[in-house]
Amino acid sequence: MNNPAKHIDDTLLTKFLLGEATFAEQEAVAEWIESSEENQAYFESFAALWQNSTSDETKRANPDAAWEKMEKQIHTPTYKVLLPYIGAIAAILIIAFFIFVPEKYNTTTFTAKSISQKQILPDGTEVILSNNSQLDYFFNTKTETRTAKLKGKAFFHVKRDTTQKFIVETLYGNVEVLGTQFNVDVVKNDGVYVNVLSGIVELAKENVSSLVLRKGESGFIPASEKPISGITQKPAEFFNINQTLIFNNIPLKEVFLNLEHCYSTQINIDKQVNANSLFTSQFKNNSIDEILNVITQTYGLKFNELNNEYYITLESEN
């Protein structure tokens, strides 16, 4: 395979998959994978090719084992080195310390009542907590895992750390990431909706299924025992984050509904207008007038504004 990256070659990727790379090499590979979708796609195809290159399961590369070995290299307890040189009593005391050390500490609770709130978690992760939502954050010292227990809806911009997992726990399933931007919406008696703005996340539900999501993708963890599934991302899902609207073959009536929601207005469509016409375009930092101007010119329509309400009619109407 021809590796598109100059500083990450196939030899290093092989060492990474086999769990033989040094910590510095593993961190370099992780940063390289996350730096672009092209690198991510190349790594996945390389790993798949390597995984299927031999029928001997014991010789196959194991990415999970690679990460596990890296964690062991970083967090190997010092008492393993000291044991041969200290007495039995001291050894027992050291072992007892590691057995009974608390698994989590510094639990921090964030609550948003009537309005959304922006919070910075202890690890540097940025969270926008929607109204009527709660998040409990703690760090598990034994598993090196950052955990955020969520009730309600929140947008996450996770602080990247290749040595520590970040998991969002909900009543119906979990979302695991390394470093990315996404939102999680826990709907009681329905399930969990996850939308990815950038990076990669994995949705998981014990004994049911899992699903990997990438930039622009969305998924649903049902409250029932049904499998996790992919869903279509809403055009205005991240409008309050980046002022971006993405329409991909969306009927005009849905386009106008999205605009009403984002710009807090009302759009009235004349019955002669074909509201089922499909529209494709992307807008960033545009006013509603600029967007409506593009839509109406595309379909031979016109719009008028009166008292913060918009009226869409055919161009030929007086």
C-alpha cells in the first residue's frame, strides 16, 4: 500500500497494530489518524488488510491490544520494580495500597435549569449543557477513564488525551470518544440521539450492539432492546454551535421549518408553491434574508417580510 503520509509509514502502523510501538510512536500514530479523514480512511483499510492477511488468529494484529499495552507501559506500578529489594511486609503494604485505592474521585456535578450553560470539565473538555439537563463528571484512577453521566442533552468538545478514554454514560447506552465534537440527547422512554460534528465516536449498549459514527453522521441508541442504528443528521443540528445549515435533498417545507426554528420567525408558504421540491445547499453565518434570497431565486419564487413573518409566493404573482 502507498502511504499518503510522509512521517507515518506502514512499518510504524504495523508496530502500532501489533502493540510493539513505543508510547511516543503510538501517540504520533493517534494524532496522525485524527488529523484528517484521509488518514483515518487509510488506517482503517490498512488495519483491515492486515487483519485478513493471515488465517492464523494468533498472528493477527490487535488494535485493542496495542492500546492496552501502551496503557500498561505508562502506568506500570513502581512496586513491581521494588519488590525484589524490600521485605515481605512492605510488599504487602504496597500491594494493599493499589488494591484499595479509590477508583474515582472529585465527582463534579453540573446542572442547567431554565437556560443552557457552557461548562469546562476538570480535564479541559468544553460542554454546553442544555436546559433541564444534568452532568456528573469523575475520573476513574484505576481504569484511567474520564466519565460523564448525562441526563438530558449536551454538546461536547472533548479535550484530546490518548492515554485516557472519555465515556458519556446514559441510562440507555454509552458513547466513547478520544477527541471530537458531538452532542448527546437522552430522551426518557425513547433513547439516546448522538450527532457528530467532527472526529469519531462509538455507540455501545451491553449485550446488544455497537456503532461507529464519523463527521456528519448520527446514531440512535433505543431505550428498548432493539439494536443501535444510524439516522439522518438534522440540517440545523449544530446551528447554535457554528451557525451552519446543511441541506442535502431536503423538501422545501422542511427547509423552511428549520429556518423558522433557527431564526425564531414564521414562514408562510403560498399553496401554489411546490413545497416538496428538494433543495441542496450549505450556509454559514448567513442572515435569513440571504438564505431566502438563494432559495427563491433557485425555484422562481419571491419572499416578503412583514412584522418578522415571511411570505413565500410564486415569482409571477403580483
